[in-house]
Amino acid sequence: MYRISQWQPALPTLMYSASKSVLLLQPLKFQAQVWTTALQSQQIDVIEEPAEINFSQLAGQRDAIERANIGLLLVDLGAQRLNAFDICRWYRQNYPDLKLILTAGLRKKVLITERRLALEQGAEDFFPGFQQDNILPAAISRVRRILEILRYHPLDEKDLIDDLMAFYHHGAVPAYKLPTPTQLTFSTTRQSCPIDVEDHPQNPTIILPERAYSVQRLPNQEQPQSIPQPAALKKTKLSKLYLKASLVTLLLLIAGFWGWLRSPQLQLSPSQGAATLALTPTFAEVPDVPEGLYNYGGSATWALIRPKVEDAIADVYPNLQLRYVETTMGTPGSGQGIKMLLDGKIDFTQSTRPLKDEEYAIAQKRGFKLTQHVIGIDGIAVVVHPSLDISGLTVPQLRQIYLGSVSNWNQLGGPDREITPFSRQAGDAGTADYFQSYILQNEAFSPSVLPVYSSTDALRQLNRNPGGIYYASAAEVLYQCIGKPLPLGLSPDQLIPPQLGSRVAAEDCPPTRNQPNLAAFRDGSYPITRPLYVIVKENKDREQLIGEAYTDMMLSEQGQQLIEAAGFVRIE
């Protein structure tokens, strides 16, 4: 999603090292971009973790934190299911030298009482979100505060303003919202912070972090008692949806079969389909959308789509609250989401792999059905260390690497350098399941493949390993500009790059980022693509109601535009 700077080797202490790193957990793209741009202008490395990362596992990685030379955690209240004040207390007890700042990206103000409580619990400060009309003054005061906390150099205001101006000029904020440096008449001292706190709010209620956002602690019971139970589904509604699903499935199967007949050799990409569907224009026109609180989970790849979709749904249906729930076992991903759906812990799930026969069987045994709905197409990109001199790979060569039959890049026309393959865990991650099924043809990963927790973790390790290679959703890895994306093909004369145009180097990112090659993903010339699914629990109850409503919203014109804007291929 965003740039992750190279982790620096650990020095004797975090406090007085020559370079500084900040670990950023921020679910809001715009907020993350401003923080990254502002901090990097001061030579502070920004390591960004996905907002859905399992914080309990991250918190236990003491050695990794020390090696990365992380001196500060910048955690948004919307990034974690845990109470943010619990996080403060935990770090104060276990990492007394590691500083922590809380942010509230969706809010214009934080109350003085909230900030005082955060400081009492161990946080260094508590900032509201950046607003488009106050970014420069807010960034200057907050970055200055962070430099004080890290005991780093004084603020270089010129570099900060120049970098933010460049960020603006690339369309992040409308030009008329940007004040010139001479218009910045504000105090940036630590004592005066008029944009950060509010003495007399219109509503004096203190909004605690656990209640501030949709990502919250999962209750012990499957359904909160306060949630109203909607009426049973009408027979006509179900009939309509079954008919629609059948027609869509039939059209996709016909298009896929036609594409297969025309293909001279095996295509590993699922068919994109040639049918044109009449889509509902907007979320507001989707029928039978319920109210209340609903839990969902699943694919880490979907993290690129979730924030804007949730915001758009909240604008139209303020009484519908969707809460992403992360597994407490294993790593987040499609497989874990499907398991949680089967176990009744969530109401629907998102996936990057199709359902398995055993999952259908478990659902049937428990008295309900699972259905999967394709709502978009994702391309899989393969990235290597930027210094690796290799023009591309064929799919068979990629298979040989991950089966362990090729172990040195000189066997593939590259330098004499040992290959270090990285992968997320199959079974938990839908991308790894897809890769094992379609690339490895259901053979086991080689023991030489190193497991990683997330794509962020993989890219960080790849950047330190000159022989490293990793695969993931193109939108997920291309935007971060760390690895070098490789052209792929079924044969050496069919190599297609996963990005548009030339690769954007890490030093130019942001504000310029690599963009996925959606045209090649759509027409099938790029060899590795897979569908994005919404998995619905058909039980004629509340789970089916929200699952089908969410599917209909994602298949609306508005939903498809959001999917394409996130770097995925819309359904045609």
C-alpha cells in the first residue's frame, strides 16, 4: 500500500542511534500517506504494518523491533481490536524504552480529558486526524513533537513543507486547500496546540478507543444481545438472488469455456468472462440492506478495498455497522476467515480463493450452505530484490523455485546468487493456497521457502536479502515500491510486466507509485490472476441477509468503481 523503508541494523541503543524508525499502524490511506511523507522528510524510516495485523503477535517480536531500530509506535485507534489504552499499558510494562503515540484519524479533535487519560496510561501523546485545511501546521507541530520524543535532530521545516507540497501537487489535496508557507501563521510550540485538543466540545462524552471505530474486541458470545434480529428472508428475495447467481455463474462458465477453446495452451488465469452485466448504480439502490452490527473477516488482500467501501456504506446506511474481526489463531487470511464463518464467529467473509470441498461438507453437516460470489479479479505479482539482474520468469521457472528444484539465480540466467523464496502460510492465506494449487499443482512448498507473517514482513525481509523472491497481490506489493516486479509469462517470449510502464524506484515513491497492469489482468495476457470472492452463509437468517446485501453492493456500479480504484479488475 505504502512505502516501507529499509529496516536499519540495530545499534547499541534505540534512544541515541544515528537513524530512527517509526512503526505505523494506520487503516486510513490518506492519513498514512501524510504521516509517511512528513516523517520521511526528516530522515525517519517509516515501517507500515497492515491495520488488520495481529497485534499480539507483533507485540511479541522483541528481536525484530530491536533489529529494525524502532523507537516509536504510531497507532491509530481504528487499527486494532484491542483497547488502545491496554496497548499503552502493555508497552510501558514490557518495552519501557519504546515510545507510543495514539492517533484518531477519523476525528477532527480529541478531548483534553482523553489526551490526559492517554498520557496517564503510558502514551507520549494523542493526535487527531489530519484535515485537508490544516495539514501543514498540524504536520509541523506533530513532527516536531515526535522529533523531541525520539531525541533526534531539530525539525527541518523547509524539507517538511517541500515534501508535503510535492505530495499535494500529485493530487492528494485540492490546490485551493493548500496554504502557502507565508500564510502559515500558527504556533508550533509544544505548549500550544490549538488544532489537537478541544476544551468545550459540543458533546462532552468521552469516546474511548474501544468504542471509537468499527474494529473492536470480539465478544465472547456469537451475537451481541443488543443487536436487533431482522425478519426472516422473504421467499421472493431468495428466489431473485438464486436466479441472479445462477445466471451470472452460467455466463462466466460459458465465457471461460470459450476462452479455453481458443487458448493454444494451458492458461493459469481464471477466465475474466465476456458477459456484460446490468449493475445496480449505487449502494443506495441495493434492496433489503439490514441495520445493526455485523462482523466479517477474511483475506488480507481485501485490506486495500475495505476502508473506502466501509466509508461509502456508512455514508448511505448510517445504522449499518460493519466490523472487521481478526482471527486469534494463526495469521489473518482467507482460510481463517472461512473457518470463522463456519464456526459462527462472523456473518460473512472475504476470500481470494474458492471454497474447498471439505468446507462445503462442514457447512452442510452444520445445517447451512456456503456460496461464493466473484466480485473482482486480482493479479499476482512476483517481486525480487531491486539489485537482481534478471529480465523475467516463466511460470514453470517460478514453480521450480518454490518446489526447490532451482536454488541459484544463475540457473535462470541471473547472477551467481542463492535464491531465498518467501511465502505466507498455506491454509491461512488464500494467496498461498491459490499459488500452491495452480502454480505448484498441489505439490508441497520446498523446505527452503521461508514463511512470513504478512506482505509487509516479506518485503522488509526481501529488501535485506539480495537473492529474495516473493509473490502477492499486485496492488498490495506494487504500491510499496520496495521489490522489483518481474514480468511473467507461460514462455520466455510471452513475458508481461505486472505494472504499467517502467518500475518506480523506492526513492521516488511516494508520491509516484507503481500501478497494476489492469488491462493485462483483464484480457488474460498476464498469466497469474485469480478471483476475489464474498463468501455468504445461506441459513435464511441475519448472516444470509447481510452477506447477500454486501455482495449486491460490491457488484453495484459504485462497488465496482471502488474495486478498480483499489487496483483490482472489475467484473465486466
